[in-house]
Amino acid sequence: MTNLELPSIDRTLLAAVLQVAEAAGGDIMAIYADSSRWGTVTKADDSPLTAADLAAHQRIVDALAQLAGPWAQLPVLSEESSADELISRHDWPACWLVDPLDGTKEFIARNGEFSVNIALVLDHEAVLGVVHGPATGLSYVAAKGVGSFRVDASGWRTIRSAALPVVGERPIQLTVSRRHGLQQLAQFEQAAVAVFGAMQSVPAGSAFKICAVAEGLADAYPRFGPTSEWDTAAAQVVLEMAGGHLVDQQGRSFRYNNRNTLLNASFLAVGCEPEQWLSLWPT
């Protein structure tokens, strides 16, 4: 990809990308409502693939190509991209990083906890993110220099992550995975109770766990085990622009499309004070 002169990121672009995610969400919900289209296949990594994943991918690729100005020329790195489409990805100074249906297992379980994730990556940094929930209509959107917002039927509302409570003021709130790293999670929760006192732990699906931390509904989301770059990029922007942090075990923020693998290591999403949370990490 040749170097492009990209304009500043603004709320207009953020709203346009949200519209792309909402259009993909409409395609997902059409399949969600039609039992004749609920069939799944298994990909090489043993993860499920549905017609909704593929329909959302195509909708996003087509719609991003219709954005105004040079944004339409950026390549798309999607969970459903082919190997041939990604062969030159390390040479891309900018790209769209997309999970057309984050939480495919939640989609199959029909619990509504799935999302459309679209991020803009510039020089390996996620700088714009949209996380849209097709089943609820709730979205979280953010961009560097613009802010972080919850978007629902009442409009756009700026969000901020929560400060740690004084011990005894309220229980620490964790949002956690239902399926991954449960033994390590139990150890982490025990350590959190020892430091902070009372704790509440709520399982959830998809990138909304990170967004719950961004909105201050949860204090932390510890993730044990791998994710992929398209799982975290959009929500990382939402969290960071809300004042929070998404870091690996060494306290480093995730960067994107700069390694041979697209897998992430374990991470912590926290509203504040990542060093204190990292001290609870199981050894």
C-alpha cells in the first residue's frame, strides 16, 4: 500500500464507522432471526464460523470502501480475510482491523452477547474504535483526540473509567470470561479479595467486557489465554480514551499488525492503576 495523506480523525469519521458497524449488525440480526441460516462450520483453528460472520465481513469491507476521502483506500485486516488478502499486511502503515462478529459462540448460544468490532490502526497503534451490539443497539465508540462515548437511543454520552474505591466503600467489580482461563481467574479473584475486600464477578461475552471497564461499570477485566488482535483493538481505544488501560503482563499497551502472529497474549483491562492490578497476576 502506498503512503496516504490521511486527514485528522474527527467525530464525523467516528459516526461514519459506527454506521458501517450498524449495517453489519443488521445483517447479523437478519440471520439471528432465521433458523434456516443457523448452520456452522469449523475453521482450521477449531473456532466456529457462521453465515453471520461472513455476511458481516462482506458488508464491512464494502461499506468501508465507500467512506469519504482516503479512508476508503485503506486495506482491511479482518478475522474472515483470506491469507492472500493479508500477505502484505506488514507493509501497511494504516489499516482497518475488524472482527465482523466478536462472540460467535455467544451468537450460537443465542444470548445476545456479541458485537461488531472495527478499529483504525495507524503505525501499529489503534486510534479509532467502534464496538456495536447488534442485539441491543448499544455501541461504544472512541477516537484519539475525540473522546470515548456510549451510544444508544438517547444519543452520545461521554464515558469515563472508574477510580478504585476505598476499601469497604463498595465491592470491587470484575467482568470475566465464561470459558477461558478459569483456574487462573480463580487465583486472581482470591488475590483481589485479599487486597480490596468484597468483590463481585460478572461473566460476559465479546468486547463488551472491556467496554464495561471503560464505562466504569467494572473495575477490571483479567483475560487469561490468547485472543486475536481484532478482538481487542476497537475496545482498547474505547477504554484508553475513557482513561483506562489495556496492558500485557509487563504493563505494555497492545500494538497491532507488527508481528508475525495475530494472537495476543493474556492481558488486563483496568480503569486505573494497572501496576496495582498486575501485582495480583497469578505466577
